Amino acid sequence: MSDFAVNPLVVIGVGSSFAFSSLFYHLYQEKKKELTVLKEAPLFKPDQHLLQVLKASPHKRLQYVAVEGQVQADGEPLSSRFVPRILGVVQKIAVEEHWKYWNNLTRTWNSRTMNKSESSNTVPFSLISPGAYMTDLYVRVMEPLEASGCFMERVYHKLKHAEEGLVNLALQGLAGEKPVAMEESEELLRVGSTLTGFGEVVLEGGQVMRLQPPQDGRKYILMQTDYKSFMDRHESSASMWKSLSVVTGLTGASLLAGVIYNLFGKQDDNSN
């Protein structure tokens, strides 16, 4: 039987291929379910049509819809802390320190981050139809920090390296740790950018339309892109997971077929 021993690496390859295939297929199914929910949401613009639909809806409410429009601050917008003449309505600033510490076991310097801080600022803002800078029709966006999705644009990023002098190096050697750099970044949802939101839309006072987190548990999503690009990206992501599942599954099946042939096919050939 030793002549027909199976290479352990091949067994690992077969198991890994089928495991990855199952994982990729699960991700494909999850993405497909998400796509189905998003496709069921009707698309609106902040215009008279949306207002009329809301007025005709029970309780002046649409449970889950997509709204695409242009970002406009309701009052004074936020200014970028680092970049002049860039305005936004949602701002995130992150600062963290990169350090190295001496590992006595491996006798090497290892990296770590510490003292990370993040601050967020928002001002009231709305979505308007593209080009309609003077209009009474808008959709006010509520609680943007609770939304999922990529709706922020990084406008600043800098890595400030620590200066090293002879005295500092000696002290750092004694302490067993030393600063390497400080990283700063700023993200903004910029005024004038295109934003697509998935959520609940309600009408208040007969004129004020609000986009807010859904009450039925569905995802509240904000994306800094138009509706079509967002859906195309999701379709591509689902296709990628499906392709990876097929490729890894076929790889596992091919390896398994080779193992079976080596175990039984060659045995039959020898017996003949």
C-alpha cells in the first residue's frame, strides 16, 4: 500500500480548494441577496414626482427607496482642516502614532500603533436634483454617521516621520521603544458631490422630505456615486465571488480526481 500513498500536500490542497469554494459561494449568495433587496427599492430624484408619491402614500412614508441627488449644505458648510477651499457636510479626522518596540525574545524591533484618535463633524445637509441650486424641493439626509457604505472622500493624508537625534536614540534604546511617525488623514463628504442613499423617506409638513434609517431593519446606505455605478459595482462583486467559487471548486475536483486515479487507476493497471 505504500506505493499508493497519498501526498499530504495534495490532500491539503483538495480540502483547501473545497473550503474556499464554499466560502466564496457563501459570499456570492450574501451579495446576491443584498442585490435583490437593493433592486427592489425604487429610484427617485429629489423632485416633484417624489413629493407627489409621498403625498399619495399611506402615512406619507416610503419604507425603502433609493434617492440620488447632489449634496447641498442646509447652512454653513464645513471647511477642510488641511486643504484650503474644500467644503463638506460630513468630516472625519483621524490621527494615530506609529511606534517600534524592542522584542527581547526575537531580538528585533516590532511595529505597533497607539494613541489613535478620531473625530467626526456634521452639518445638516440635503440632496437636490443635479443643477437645481435654487429649489424648494430637496431631501434632507438624517443621521449620516449611522449609514453604511463609502460616502466619504479622503482629501488629506500625511505621514510625519519622527526626527532622530543621538540623545533621543540613546534614550529610546534604554526605554525599549521609539516613535516612528504620526499619521494624519481627513475624509469629507464634499458639497456638490453625487450621493445615492437607500433608506426610508418620510414627508413632514407637506413639503419637507427626509431620508432616514429604515425602521424595518434593512440597511441604511449612503454611497458617494450615482445609482447606476453603485449597482454595477455590486453586480461585478457578485460575479467575482461566483467566479472564484467555480474556479476553486474545479481545482479541488481536479485534484480529487487525480488522487482517486492514483489510488485506484494505477492499482488496476498493476493488477493487469
